Amino acid sequence: MQNEASPIKTKLNRINIKMLILCGVDFIVLMISQWIALNLQLDLTVHLAEINILRQFGLLIAILALPIFYICGFYNQIWRYASIPQYLYILGGAICHTLMFAGILTAMNKILPATYYVIYFMLIFILLVGVRVIYRLLLNRFMVNQINPVRRYWVASHSLAAESKTIRVLVIGAGHAGWQIIREMLEVETGRTPVAIIDDDPNKQGLRILGIPVAGGRDIIPKIVAEQQVQEIIIALPSASREAIRELVELCNKTKCQLKILPMLYELINGKISIADIKEVDIEDLLGRQEIFLNTPEIAGYLENEVVLVTGGGGSIGSELCRQIARFQPKQLIVFDVYENNAYQLQYELQSLYKGNLEFIVLIGSVRDITRMDKIVKQYKPSVIFHAAAHKHVPLMEDSPGEAVKNNIIGTYNTALVAAQNHISHFVLISTDKAVNPTNVMGASKRIAEMTVQCMSRQYPATKFTAVRFGNVLGSNGSVIPLFKQQIKNDRRVTVTHPEITRYFMTIPEAARLVIQAGALADGGEIFVLDMGEPIKIADLARDLIRLSGLEPDVDVKIEYTGLRPGEKMYEELCLPKENMNKTRHDKIFVMKPVTDAKDIACEIEQLKLIIGWTSPEFEHLVETMMGVFEKGEQKVIIENKKNDEHEMN
């Protein structure tokens, strides 16, 4: 025990010594400030009286100041990393001490001129700050010099010695973020040395930040990279638009430098920026449009203190949905998924993050099993269901059409029927833009799922049924991005079906936010669509990803065109011609009212049957039920067959 306590005791002794030294320095500052303030008085008659007062009480006043400084936090700061809040402590301490000084002397009928206290306050504040700034500068300079003097010599002479591991950095952005990144590189051993700054603001060009020159605008990036032998470029523009970031990335990619970027401003906690925040440029950063943010806190009141069930909650979209729902403090969050590994990982993540402040339950099962679904809903009584469970890989569903029908259609029908019969408040289906004029099994099955929800909305108005159409979600399990990354890494080639094929894209957080938003806006039967900007060519996306991997398209990595796959479209659509797309109160969200033309729906169902070439009692019964709801509008169509539904679909 003695050996274990010894290092702690030594550390405490060091802290106490540092505190005593700093207290001694502050005491000297107080005494010097008293003397200087006294000698700045112009009235010599009063001057003699003041000398006597200070002789009697000056030492005592200085000693009494130290406890005030301690209470104000002077001695529990690491001044090497101090910023404005720490220096405000000094301001507060100086004010308190000056008021105490004046109060004590006044109470003892020892009067000093008001100008003396003003001068004294200014002096102690300036000197107390000055001492700490000088300490900080000397310590930082000492630490930098101690790290590797040889390396600093080579950096200063613009040489790149083989043994040197310093990365020469060009920072883009002479704003607050750029300043914080440069300061950390200069003050802390990060393995990086800033050599120049780029900023398009002409008022900043020619100036310096912490001694590093703002060399010019983006047009001189190639020149600066060559002259300064830059190895890494950091884009320190967290508030820049995605369009601006994309342009900068395209320009920087021509330099062959390693490229890093700060996250968007909303991703940085409290605006504090560090070297640890910089990351590789992701394909999301090159989306080509500004990421859409919805007023989620305003509209997510229907989640707070409610029981929320997410089917397919372990998937890429479902798990992000759970993360965002958790922020709104639901009474209980239930994840239902057939794949246990993803669900387990999400459970561990949220339990670690919320540390017992979130009641989080993971249940394993399939939406195909209506008995299991009904049991869960009756036991936990959710008020909101987000239905994210689905098969979504287009090529795989072409080979297994029956599975798409069972999971995407029958599974949706089961979940929606259970929600309706148990009087669930909100039901939100996650759909896809491939459901518009579908030419593949996956899209057709999701279209039928949309119509199922619309049927249920008319049949059970007490539950607000709605659907949300997504474009391609960057980084999701069904996205081309993971495939491209694997091909670049393993095969040094990327396969694209056609040079002109285009898709709409959004990020996983955008997708999850839209789902939450849709649940709040729903009146029943609508389909919501996000304004995803202009569609992006898949070939361009592949080239961007190759460049972000530090390689050159068509040189280091070949792009091969394999031809359109069966059922694949050249472009995706967001709505059917007969669907009236209207704006909601959110500019970036559009809503389409239910389609009630039974004949058109019947044609689509028959077309789906021909496409998949697969029928079953469950599918035939679903078709009959849907047609009965639309044509007759009779609730008994479903109620009378409830027992048959459960028996047949099991």
C-alpha cells in the first residue's frame, strides 16, 4: 500500500508546490500593483497619507486576496491551455479583490481616492493575466524545443529528412476553426506542422495566424503545395456548404496530398475543435447538396415518454432511427429484428451511451410471424411503430422473388394489421423510390407494401398510417458505397452497370430524421418524400470514392461497365404521374395523398404477380383483402377473415 500511495503523494506534492509558487507570484503582483498605483497619484499631500495606510494594511490586503483568488479558480486551471473563460476568472477575481480592498479600508475610516482603486484594479488584472500568458508562451516554446530540436531544424529549412516524421500541413480556412487547429498543432505534439493557410477572403490574405501566413486563395493551392512540400491538407471549414466542400475536394485531389476535413459544425460538440476531430473525407461530404435538417425537436413530441417499436431495428436505417429516437426520451424503446448480431451491437452501444437512462429492449423474431408480432404488441403496448424490416437488395430479390413477397408484403401486412387491431397511434413504413413504376421485384414488393398501408389507413382511421420514400441511402447495407470500397481495396476495379445511370442519394441521419418527421405530419395514408436535390451519376460517385482512397480513376482503379441488370432502371422517380405531390410546412418535404383508384391498383397487383411469377394462399388473400377494402370500403372484409389470416400466414 505504501508503494501504491507514493506516486499519488508525489503528484499532490508537485501540485502543491506549483500552487505555492503561483500564489507567491500573485502576492508579488499585488504588492507591485499597490506601489505603482500609489506613485501614479498626483496629489502629494494625499500621497503621504496613502503611504502610511499601505504600510499598515497593504501586506494584509495582499494576503487576504489569495483566498479570493483560490475561490475564483486561479489555482485549479492548466494555464498552458487557457482560453477566454479562464481569463474571465481573473477578471472576476480582480473585481472581488478590489471591492474587498476598498471595503476594508472604508470600514476602518481609511480613505483612498477612487482613482487609486481604478488604477490598482487595472494593474492587477493586466499583471495577473500577463504573468500567465508569459508562463504559457515560455512553457510551450520549451516543450516544442524539447520534443525534437533536430526535426525543428529540418522543418525550418523546408527539408524532409528521411528520419523526420513531421507531416507538413496546409490548412484551408483562416477562421476560428482554422485558428484552433493551428494552435493545437503548434502547442501540442501532434506529428503535424502547419506551413501555410488558404482563405478566399482578400482581407485575410497576407496576414498571419499564430505566425503562419495566409498565403492566398484557393487558386494558389497547387503552387503552395509544391513550394512548401505539403503532405497533408486539412479543410477547416465546418460551416461551409456541401457544394463548396465538393469543389475544394476536387481541387485538392489534383495535388496528390492526403486530404482531411473537419466535421460539419453540428457534429462538433460545443464548437470545440481539436486535431482529434479531423477525419478522412467521406463520400457524404461530397453529396453535392447541403444536408437537410428538420425541426425534429418541435415535431417529435409524440415520441417522448411513449413506448416505441422499431422493426428491423438492427439494420443500418433502423439502428440510426433508434439512436435518434433515444434522444427524445421515450418511455421504452423496443428493437425487433430477425438478425441477432446487429441488434446485440446496437443494444451494447445504446446501453453504454445512456448508462441506464434509457429502457431499451431487444427482441428477436420475424415480421412474417403474425402471432409473434401480436404477442409483442399486446405485451409492450407501443404507441408508435416504425416498420423498417425489409429485404432491399435488388439483385438478390430478383433471384428469390417469393422471399421479397413474404418479407416486404406479407411482413408489412402482418405488422400493419396488428398495429391497427391494437389501436396503435402511429405506424410509419419505410419505403423506397424504387416503388415508383417498379421494374424489379424489390420495388414492386415495396409498392404493394405502400398500398397495404394506404388500405389500412382507410380501414382503421384511428391509427395514423403513413409511408416514407427514400432514395439510395449512403453507407446503408443496401448502398453501393460498401461494395465500391471493397472493390477498390481488393480488386482495384469498380463495376458500374451503365455510364449514365443516376440515383437520388441521402445520408442515413437524413433518412432517420425524415421518418420521425413523417410520423408527426401524418394524418393517414400519405406518402412523404424528401427533396434530395438533383440525381447523381453512379459513375461520378465511383470516381469520387476512388480519389478519396488516394487513387486515380481509370489509372490506379479501373471502372468497368457491366450493363443494366434485369429490372434495373436508368433513373429513379420520386412519384407516380397520378400522385399529386404537394409541399408540407417544411420546404424540403413533400406529401402525396392516397391513391384510391381501385382499378389502377388491381392492375399493379396483377403486374406484380406476373413479374415475380409466384403465388401463394397468403398473397392471394392479401390481394383479395386489399381489393375488398378499396372497392367496398367494408370493415368486415378484414374482421371476418382475421382468424383465417392468422392461420394461413402461419
